[in-house]
Amino acid sequence: MRSLLTSLSLCFVIFTALAIATTARATPPAEAFISSVTTEALTILRTSTSAEEREQKFGDLLDHFTNMRRIARFTLGATARSVSEQDLHNFEVALRDTLVRIYANRLAGYTDERIEISGSTTKGRNHLVTSRILFSGDRPAVDMVWWVIEEKDGRLTLFDIQILGVWMAQEQRDVFSGILKSNQGRIEALIQHLEKQVHEEAKRANGQAMASN
């Protein structure tokens, strides 16, 4: 009987140790989230057969993994507190279209790269996930940090990306602030600026497509 109890106790200890070890190795939710984002993005780049398909899928990816309203408000800065709901909506749509068009086309050639996630830190509902882009060939790796926010409903959304020490949304906020300041705070001027970016990106992409034919 004592031998049986000893065996059972030993099994319990081993099981508990394994459970603790498994928990310790479990991927933090924010890291798993970024892994999903990057895996889906690379899949889009590798499998899309046209620019239109790539842009459509990148738009879906942006809608699914980000909170565009939060990003729009942040990049507008103090102006977000004074614009109408309709103007904010128009700006959000213009910003989304710009991000989709530019990133879907500029990243089209990145198909052999992979993302290596190295860890994360958490403060409240904010998570910073550190990673590196590993390129094929001799190109050195590039450090990236992903700012992930836990929404009130518990889901995770991507808020910003830091590349080579520069936060993308913060940089856009600084650029937009200058445009608004030069145009008496008129958000219509900022929306026109974004629409111009989309138009110029379309011309650039079309020029590249013609040159490759």
C-alpha cells in the first residue's frame, strides 16, 4: 500500500512539474497574435496573383487585426477632439485606403523573408512584442517592435510598429500635424493629401508593372 501511495505521489509530482513547465513555455497571447498577423501577411504576399487581390486581402487583414478608429484618432492628435464624427469617419477611410495601397504594393517583393519573435513585455493592456525580420541572402536582419493593445472586449489589436527605432504611427502623426498646421487645421486638406498619396502610389505601381512586361 505504501509502495502504491509512493508511486502515485511520484506520478503526481511529475505530472505537476510537467504542467508547470508546459505553462512556462506557453506562448504569451500578444506573441501568438503577432505570429498570426505576420504569417497571414506573408501568405498574402506569396499567394496573391494580382495587385488587386493583394490589396483586397491586405484590407481584410487590416480590418481584422487593427482598430483603425483608434489609429485614426491617434494620428490626428489634438485635432481628433474637435472634428465632426463625419470628418473623422472620412479621415479613417482615407487613412485605411492609403495604408492598404502603399503597404500592399511596397511589400510585394518580400516573399522569402520570415519574422523571428524574441519576446514581449506587458504593461496594463499594452504589450510590446520584439522581433526581427530575417532576409534571404546577406542582408542584415532588421529589428521590429509591435505595439499590441488589449481592447475592452478582450481581443488584441495592432496599434503601431517600430522599425529601426521609429514608430510608424507616431511619425505619421508628426507629418499630419505639419499638414494641418499649414492648412489652418482643415481636415479636408489632410484627406486630400492622403488621396494624392494613393493616386501617386497607383501611378508608381502601374509604371513598374509596365516596365516588367
